[in-house]
Amino acid sequence: MRKSSLYTALLLLLTWTASFAQPSKPSKPNTDTIRCFGITNLRVIAEKFADGDRCEALLQNSNAKIAVRDSMLVLKDKELSLQSSEIVLQRSIIGNKDKEIQSVTAKFDDEVKRHKWTKLGWAGTSIVLSAVIVIGLFN
């Protein structure tokens, strides 16, 4: 509202000035010239000023949108870097878990073998003791 009233005042001022202005043909070759504008010319100039303000507002709006998108891109980049570091940590945890599983499996296999040998040892000892007892009883 304020801008439109400013433009209206400017247009009226230019209209009044145009009626008192000097003609565009100089009387002397080296003198300053003032161009007279008619009402239609003044309207075209006022419309161009209004278009310029509208374009300026659109430019500021576009710059604000670009700033928001740039900040979103920065946040997305940070999020991606955090996710990639998380993936690296998860892979190292999985690798450590696999190594630990292999270690536990190897220990379990060793324990199974030792258990078999222990059973075999107890069975052999039982047979030998049984044989000694049987021989001792019959002797």
C-alpha cells in the first residue's frame, strides 16, 4: 500500500514536472537538455518501477529458498557421513564377532576332542581295573 502511494506521488510529480519542462531540442548546442515525458511515457516508467520491485521480491524469495536448500544439503551431507561411519563401525563389529565365533568354535572342537579322549581314557581305565579285579578274584 505504501509503495503504491509512493508511485502515485512520483507519477503525479513527474506529470507536473513534465508540463513545466524545457523542450527536448536545445537552443544552444552545449546546453543541458531535459526530456519531456508524456503521461503514457510516465505510466510505462511507473510500470517498469513496479515490475522491478516485483522482480526484486521474487529474487529475494528465490535466494531465501536457495539458502534453505543449501542448509538442507549440508545437513544431509552430515547425516550421510554419520551413516557411513556407522556402517564402518557395524562392519568392524561384525568382523570381530565372526573372529570370536571362529575362536569359540575352535575351542569347542578342542573341548569335544578332549572330552572324547577323556571318555576313552575312563573306559580304558575301567576295563583295566575290571580286568585286574577279575584276575585278582580268580587268582
